[in-house]
Amino acid sequence: MIIAIVAALVVVGGLAGGEAYARNKVSNCIAAGFEKQMGSKIDVAFGAKPMLLTMFDGKVGKVTVDSDDTKFGPAQDMVVHATFNDIELKDGGRQGGTIGSSSADVTWSNNGIVKTLGGLVSGATSDPNADTLNFAVLGGIAELQVKPKVVNGKVDVETMSASLLGFGLPTDLVDGIVDLLSESLQTYPMGMQPTSVEVTKDGLHITLKGGRADLDAPAEGQQTDFTC
């Protein structure tokens, strides 16, 4: 009986150790690949499937990704919570792979928006009731109000008003701000597209959805980020 108990403990310990090793290895491999797409360090979590099995079949049912400093295009300091489903790696990732579907919630604070727009604006506030972002321009003596909305799978930024002491702002200045803000809301990883954009009291909340997407194989002679 004692021998059987000891043997069982050894087996359980071995499986636990193997699972811990596999989880760490797959976590590092998945994180490396997604960090390249998201432009920032991320935290990853997995579904219930044991990672020991993933090392044999190359399939991950669910990966949850969190980052608090993601850069999509020129955007800075976006906070992202994303879920990727039905990931399948081919030959341990050496031949790329696929993602079955994905979704994400993106939060972009007014401070992050101001940081992205740089010297073009000196401050930003958001008005959830009017669904607008309001920018202080030219040191605060001018104001620009815009409304973001999703049109045909893209975020469109509409200028609502632009004034300097009752007069209109220069077109080049307004276009520069709106174009950079729009560009920051266009680029998302793994083929995801925005389904909604909401103005909150602190900035913007963007919801993303994605279908099947390919994980590219590495160039010839290059080691893949997805090798697990």
C-alpha cells in the first residue's frame, strides 16, 4: 500500500511539474507572438485545457490577453483586454497557425489621447451625453469638438465645431488633429475590427471583434515567435 501511494504521488508530482513547465513554455511562446502584434508587454491566461496536451497537438482553446500600454498605430497608452479562441499552431508554430475568432475591449483615456496627439492639443475632456471629445488647442484659447463613430467597420471621427475666440480654426490644424486621432483608431491586431465606440467620462471605450485570422509563418531561416 505504501509503495502504491508513493508511486501515485510521484506520478502526480511528475504531471504537475510537467504541466507547470508546459504552461510556462506555451505562455512565453504565445506572449512573444502577441506582443509583436500588440506592440507592448502582455499578460496571458489560458482556458481549462492542460498545456501538456497543447505541446502535443498544437491547439489552444482560449487565450486571454491583457495589456495596459498597447500601441495600435500611433496610439499610446491603450488598455486592452482581449480573448482569442481556437488557436492552432502548425508544426509548433514554424509554419504559422490560425485563430478561430477574437474579441477585445479597448480603453483609451483622455490622457493617453493627449499624449498621442502631442503638441497639437494641450488637454482633452470627454462628454458621454453628447458622445464628443473636446480638445483645448493653441494653449487653451481655442476649442475643437469631435464625435467618433463606427462606420462600415471603421472608426470615423467627425468634426463638430472648431473655434478660436468665436472664429474658425485653421483648416490645416483641425485636419492634423482629426487625421492623427483617426489613424490611431484604425489599426488593430489579428484582423479585428471595431463594432462600437463609446465616449465615457474618462475617454473612449472601443469594442473589437475578429473572425478567422492567420498567424504568419516566419521568413526562411528565421526562428518563429510562435514555436512552442
